[in-house]
Amino acid sequence: MTHSVHRRAVAVTALALAGLLAAVVPTAAATDTAAAPGAAPSPAALAAPDIPLANVRAHLTDLQSIATANGGNRAHGRAGYKASVDHVKAKLDAAGFTTTVQQFTSSGATGYNLIADWPGGDANRILMAGAHLDSVSSGPGINDNGSGSAGVLETALAVSRAQLQPDKHLRFAWWGAEELGLVGSRYYVNNLAATDRSKITGYLNFDMIGSPNPGYFVYDDDPAIEKTFKDYFAGLGVPTEIETEGDGRSDHASFKNVGIPVGGLFTGASRTKSTAQAQKWGGTAGQAFDRCYHSSCDTTSNISDTALDRNSDAIAHAVWTLSAGTTVPPDGDVYENAADVSVPDNGAAVTSSVTVSGRTGNAPSALQVGVDIKHTWRGDLVIDLVAPDGTAYRLKNSSGSDSADNVITTYTVNASSEAANGTWRLRVQDVAAQDTGYIDSWKLTF
Ligand code: DTR
Ligand code: CA
Ligand code: ZN
Ligand code: ZN
């Protein structure tokens, strides 16, 4: 919509002045910037400690000794597995955890899940981290999955050393019979009452995190969990790839199947590292990430210390970050993005996003969408809320006659058919020539 010349002359002068002022106040490019929910956790809550590689290595040495003393493996139904459970449990008991050994039967043998609760935190918001502790029968299973088991164990011991008191309740788990088909973790989930399942805000899985020819793969299931890991590795300057070997390949599938947000890390198994991957990660192209996968040579010699260290530190970062939670404002959970996003004049739509996680069920029928858009002649603007599944809810249509400036208001949207968790976007488009502006901030209140 073009406007009267008179108004345009005045507007152009004002805009020119604004433009000069704007030169002093940098505005973000028209990018989509996800933001965490509500008030940011306190910095202290995010500062996970370094996980000492030597400690993780010592756990692997212990697991190797257990396998060597028990027929060379730590497989379900064998003495080496129960000895592994007893060993890890003793360390957790000594560190102040409340441990539970959950028994089940599979393939005619007794299996064991080890669950360790860290006292404190909100019992209605539980963050879990786990790894399968069993090996295949053909070897000691040090990378698969002593590495994940040791990384999770040392993170739990670091929680104890720090006497961490996060907002959320922390629960750690070591699964039995994963190699028989995720048997232990599925048994755990299936025996959780629905009300107890809904309290689990996320499950983090670590299965093979020390492969000798490592890749750095991040599960791409829950966006907020994925971002937590990707941001950590970005901080190290380590590129990551999305784990693509299939959702059903480890214990996170048991949790994902019942709608619990999941994430995790993986350094690769029998697939071959490509030339491009070797260029970005080092190691040997044309060779498997782990040549000893499910073999007798999966010993303490079958580990990359660099990968084990980085991933153990990433586990701690995720546990500290995702358990910090946020102070729930009195008016419910608020998820805000205050990054400026320029709206091109009479141009393409731009978006600004917020990532919602840790909630259960669907969004409310009266979801509050607060917008603050600075834009002269707001009649140029079309505004939509886009749900995580892509469904668009029209908040405002363009209107040539609405010459007022700025859209600073709260819309109420019936979003009850949308899952609450995921990335929500505010989409804004200027559909008329002249007059410009930007998204100043917006927020969702559940
Ligand atoms: N199934 C796991 C190894 C494995 C293979 N692909 C993936 C992807 C994500 C995690 C683990 C895996 C095992 O043998 O224990
Ligand atoms: Ca470390
Ligand atoms: Zn395996
Ligand atoms: Zn495994």
C-alpha cells in the first residue's frame, strides 16, 4: 500500500533521522534467534565443572578388570554384568545417592537396571541421564558401552562433589540388556505410572562416546536438548553432525516412544568415517568409527581419550544446564526472545523463535502471545504465530488505513491442538512499500 505523498515526505524525514540514530543502535540482522525460556538460569547454575578424564578412564579400567575376571564380558545374564552393577552402585551409595536395583527377566536370565536419585530438586520435574551398562557376550564392551556408563557415573560423582542443588530433580540410570533390544530401559519406562512419566522433563542418552576413530554426533530429537549439546561443542570449536543411524538404536528410544523429550551423544560404531568427516574431526577416512564394535577387541585400548573427555564434559554441561530450570514467573512459564529482527520493507517474511521444552502435553487454549514490534504505519504488517509443527495462527492482517505506529499488544491463541514443546516462531511480513521497522521482542506465556 503506497501512502499519500504529504505523509510520505514527513515520514521520510523522520525515518532519515531515525536511520541516523539507528546507526548508533545496532539492530540484529533479519535472523531467527532462538531464546531460552523465561528468566535465564543463574550463571552459577550453568557452570558445570570439568570432568577429569583420569577419573573416567579409571572407571573403564575397573570395568575391564570386571570383564577379565568374569569370562571376558559383562553381558546380560552373565556374572560380569551383575558385577558391573554392584561396582557402580557402591560408588554411588558412597557419594550420597539413593540407589535402586530394578530386576527384570529377559531370555531366561535376570536383568538389572541401576537407578540413582540425587536427593533434592523438584520431584515433579525430573531430568534423567543414562547409559546401558551391559556389553555383548563377545567382549568387555569398553567403548560399547563402558564409555557412556563411565561418563554418566563420573558426572553423577561430580554432582555429589559439588553438592549441586538444581531446580529439577536429578536421576541417573544404567540399563541392563540394551544389547538384547533396549530391554532394560523399556522395562523401566513401561513400569512407570503415567503420572511419573510426565514428571520426566528429559532423558539424555550416552551410548558409545569414546570411539577410537571418533565422530561427534548429536541426537536431533528434542530441539532444546540438541541445542544444549551443539552449543557446548561450538564453544570447543568442534563441529557436530546429527546422529542419523536411526532412532531405535539405543535406550533413548524407550523414552521417546512415550513422548519424553530425549537427546544424547554418539561417536560412531561400525559405519565408515568419510573423507569430509576426517577433514573436520581428524582420524582416518575410510575406516570405521569403531573397528572393534561388538568385538573382543573392544577393550580399554579401544578408546579415544579426546572424544571421551569432550563427551564427558558435554554430559556435565547438559546436566548442569538442563537441570537448572528457570524461576517460574508467577504468571506461568514465559518464553521470550528479545533479539531485534529487522522486517524488510514490502519484502519477505522474517521470523523470531523461542524453544519450549520440559513441558508436558499440549499448549493451552488461551496461549498468550505478547508482541512488541516497532514499525511506522503498522497497517503494512501481517503477523502470524507458527507452532512447532508448522501450523500458522493469524494474529494480525494488513490494513492500509491503519497509519498508527508500532504493534505492542498481547494476542490470545487457542493452541490446545499443538504440542507445547518445540520451536515456536513469530512470523512478520511487511506487505506494503515504504515504512519499515523490526521485531523488538515477543514472548509466549503458558
Ligand atoms: N545400538 C548401540 C550402538 C549404536 C548404533 N547406532 C547408534 C546410534 C545411536 C546410539 C547408539 C548406536 C549398541 O550397540 O549398543
Ligand atoms: Ca574434561
Ligand atoms: Zn552394542
Ligand atoms: Zn551400546
